[in-house]
Amino acid sequence: MSLTEYAIQATLGGKKETANEPWPDDVILYQQYQVEQITLPDYAQCLAVETFLHMCGLKFRVEQRTNAEEMSPSGRKVPFIQVGPYLVSEFEPVVGFVNTKGFYLTKDMPDTERSEMRAYMSMIENIMGNAELYLAWLNTDIANEVTKPRYGCSYPWPLNWILPWRKQRDIRAKLKANEWAVKSLEEVCEEVKICCQALSERLEKKQFFFGDHPTELDALVFGHLYTIVTTILPGGHFTAVVQEFPNLAQFCKRIEDKYFKLGFD
């Protein structure tokens, strides 16, 4: 059992019988409105969770809410799922919660491969996650033309100006703390390229990153890469980087065809 699963079991009061309970028919995945409101980093996270649930064959419905951030149990982080009385937000905790219910993508994976998978997932979060925040909120053109208008569109004046400004301030402080805020756009693009190169070499010509069956890494990678390729932003910086790796683009198309149609082309 992973540390995330232990933490979730403790939160659930150590109820070991949760694995024997059936998956409910009324599970809801909450997120912001996709077209009008959701930002690049949030959409990547939402899509990763949605893909993981599809890969597990679990039934759920997506519900878009203007105040999804305010509803989140982890403090303005989306997406989150509602499973009976439980609210669980963000990718890793959702994976851990689903595992406690008895659904695994990596149940038979050797420990060495599981550790390697975790390392790649950490790389994705540390590089792609920070790069997407940088591009969306610290790149002046994208922040002013796309991110701020989307983030504030559902609020009346002056909240439609105050809340995006506050969000940008928080993101800047976060990226400053881990030294991403001082990077140039060229340096950020190079970080993304290094990450894509590592993923491309791991994937090679396989269907999934660890053979013939999907793992949570596949869901996470798809969430980030699909979002980058399909989100039209001024400059198209990250899109150009991802397109340098044909096997990653083909991977995204395979996941789309297998689990849902999202209009990749």
C-alpha cells in the first residue's frame, strides 16, 4: 500500500472494508467550465483524473461548476470527486482513494517498475506542472489575453479583476519558491523538451509506458500532453516542443481513441 493509500485509509477511519464496497453509480467529477473558465494547468489535471477513471473502467459523470475551486476540499484545487460522503481532490489522492476501493492499474507491477513509474510521475508534476503554471500565469501575453479573462469571466466587477490578480500573485510566489519564476521562457521550454525526451525514450514504440496495459503514468502524461497540444495559446511554445516527438503525439491519439473522443485532430 502506498503512502497516499495509508493516509486515505487513516482519513476514512481505517475502514478496510471499503475495498469490498461496490463503486457507486452516482460518482461526480467536479471541475470548472472547460471552454469559458478553465486554465491550462487546471485542465491538464482534470483530464488526467478523468483519464485514470476511464482506464479503471469506473462510472462517473463530469459536472462543471463556476465555483469548483471554492468547493474543493483541498483549498482551491481542482478537480475533485464526490464518492458517497467522500470528497477527494487532485490526481494522486484520487488514485489512492480508488485503490482503497479495490481498483488498481498497477496491481501486478513489479516493485522496481512501480518505483520507476513513480519517478516519471514526479518528473511530470515537477516539470510539466510548473511549466504550465509559468506559461499560463507568468507569461505576460498569455496571462493577460487568455488566463486572467478565463479565470475571472464568471465573476462580477471588481472580482473579475481582483481574483485573477490574487491567483497570479499566489502562483508567482509558488514558482519563486522553487526557482521557476526566474527562468526565461526559453529555459522553461528547454525543461519541457527534456521531460518530453525522457518520456519519448521510455515509451519507444510501446502502446503504453510499461507495456500492454495502462498505468496512472499514462493517464497523467495524456492529461498534460493532450492539453498542451490542443490548447491554442499565443506563441504555441509548448505545442511546438511536444510535436518534436511523434511517438508522444501518437500515444495521445491512441489514448483518445481508446477511452474517449475529444477531437484531437
